[in-house]
Amino acid sequence: MTAGEKARAKIEQVKGASKQALGRSLGNDRLAAEGQTERNTGGAREAREKAKDAFKH
């Protein structure tokens, strides 16, 4: 996993978690759902990079 991709995935996960928490606290379902989607996207990106690393070695 390249450092840039790893950082990008983590940033996306943190950003999504923040949006999700803010959306929940404000009662904004759309913002909470958007945050959840962003978290999942970051998680998928991280999983993809880990899989690529596993097959490199």
C-alpha cells in the first residue's frame, strides 16, 4: 500500500465519520448517509490497497 493511497483512505474515513456524526447530531439524515458512504468508500479503498500488497509478496 503506497503511503499516499493509505493516507487518502484514512482521510476519507475520518472525513466520513465526521460528516456522519454531525449529521446525526443535527438530525440531518442526508448528511449522515453521505458520511456513511464516504466512510465505506475509504474502507473499500484501504481494503483494495491491502489486497494489492498481499499479492505483491
